[in-house]
Amino acid sequence: MKNLLKMLLGFTVFCLSAIPSFAYPDVDSTYWAFPQINELTEKGVIIGYPDGTFKPDENVTRAEFAAMAIRALGQEHTKVIQPVHFSDVDETHWAYSDIQKALYFDLVSCDKAGDLFRPEDSVSRGESITVAVNALTTETISAAKAKEVLGTKYKDAGIVPDSFLIPVGKAEILNMIVVAPTANGKSIEATRPATRAEVATILYNMMEQAKLNPNAKLAEAMRKKTGDGFVIEEATVQGSVGTIPAGTFVPIKLNSYVSSQTTQGGVMYTAYVPQNYVTKDHYILLRQGAALKGQVLDVRPGQYFVRNGVLVLKNALVTTDNDQTAALSGLSEIRKDRNWWMKFVRWAFKGEKLEVPANGDAYMKLLQPVKVDLTNGWIYE
């Protein structure tokens, strides 16, 4: 009887694990854009509504589309130095940063300061296709060529607005145009608002093409950055992510004097990374100058005939040149190198006194692995 119950339990678990799990109740595996919606949801590019649905036939605003496009390209952590100002999108707008990044990467254009972005307008199919094509390095084609490649397939090719014509022609050459199977015939419908399902598919196609032929700015942003510095032999690289394993010792410099004789336990300290931490292939993991912050964990003064001094610092945070403050857990046990005789003398007669001057060197042992995006230095938490 016990074995039978085990068999039934095992069969039940197998059946439950075999049932496919869908991200949204209104987008199942038979839906025409399911693979793209599922993929972009897993990557955090798109999200559903509070009630758990996706609403694939709803429209997408221009602000929402800019944010989705930046996340699809993996550039949400890019820092824009010189923003361009739209008269209807100021720094308080939720998508301000994403819109600035879309401008920087040439996904959208702004002819002059003060132009309207129209963030709450629905993004059209023509606009969404244009943004996707702008993310790429493509061959130059003429308006006549665009009409030629579109005219043989789409019944409304002759009425595509001039502003969309060449990008849509390029999209057709790259097989990026999305036409839902429920559509009435093959039409581009460039001026119609794009649905959420169409946007997901367009963004997915853009992601795949950008892996091969990104535009110049994206290519630079997507390149793993290299440089010289302190080589961490144990660091690993998988794709664009580098990992410094726990237990690694890295050099740091303290900003202020600390001593086993005068420093109080529990006080905060600051330090910085004295040189780039790099992989053996010289991919930069953490840049020189990154600020460290922590607390003096254990301090005991060295005393004659009693004990050697103890000075232990526990790091908690790092602030990178991206202005990102992330957790970085590590221990610095301050020690001095002595030969065997001096070690005996210090142990038996004259307790060791420990100190590090301002801008002095120490080594920190990482207590947790640190994962870094090698293209932009962003630390994953």
C-alpha cells in the first residue's frame, strides 16, 4: 500500500510538472505571438496588468514603447551625459530617462530643443518598425527600392507615409514586419496604433537583429570593455557577465587612518578601488576609483605581554562610476608580514600594533560573489 501511494504521488508530480505554465491567462501557447511575449516577459522587457492579464490587443504609448525598446536592447543602465529637452517630457516624467536613452541611441530623433515627444499618444506600427530598424546597421536603400520590395506583398504599400517608407522597406528586407494572422489580408497599416502583441513581436525581432548588426552607438555600448589593472585569475565570464567569486582577495585603499590603538569599533570607514579589477582577458569588472564603504568590525589594541592588536574591517557597499550603489560584502583583516623571529617576539613580549595610513593599502576578501555586466559596469544584485 505504501509503495502504491508513492507511485501515485510520483505520477501526480509528473503530471503537474508536465502542465505548461503560461505567463498570462489571456495568452496561451496557441496564441500567434506567444513565444515573443513569453520571451520578453522572462527578460523583464514587458509586464502584464495588475490583474495578471497581458491584454495583447491593447495599444502602447510612445513613452511605454521607448522604455520597452531600451530594455529589449539591454541599455536600461546607460548614463546619458547631455540630455535633449522635449517641451512635453521633463525630468519628472516616469519615462524621461528611457526617452533620453532612445534619443542617444538614435532610435528616435529630435530636430530641435522644445519639440514634442507626445509620450501619451499611441505608438503606431510605422513608428515602432522605424525604431526597430534605427537600432540596426542596415544597407542604404532608396524610396523607390522600398516601394518595390513592399509593393509585391502588401496591398497598402502605395499609401505608406514617406517618413516610414524606407524604414519599413528595410524591415521587409530583414523579415521584421509583423502582420497578425487574424489581419484581413497583407497590409502594413503604418498609421494604425500597434497592439501590445505586435509591439512584443517587433521588439523581439529587433533584439535578434541587434545581436548581429547593432547601430554604431549600440555596438559600442554592447562591447565588453577592456583595460589594464589588477588581474583576478579566478574571475569567470559568461556572455557579457563577469563574476568575481567569493573568497577572492582584492586590493583596496583606505581614505583615512585606522589603527588598532586608536580606532573605535563600529565606526564607519571609506575606501576606494586603487586600480581596475580585470579578468585574465582584461575585461573590466570594477573600475578604478569605485567608492567602498563599511564598518570597523573588530578592533583590539596590541599590548605588551598580553596580545597582538586586532583590526578587522567589514565592507558593505560599493558606488561605481555609473552612480550605482550596490552591496559588496568583504572583510579586510589588517596584518603585517614578519619573519619567524619577529612573529615570536611580537607574540611573546611586545604585542603587535596595527595601523593603515590615509591612502594606505589593504586587501579585502569577498564574502559573496560579485556579478558585473562587462558592457557597462552594472553590478547585478
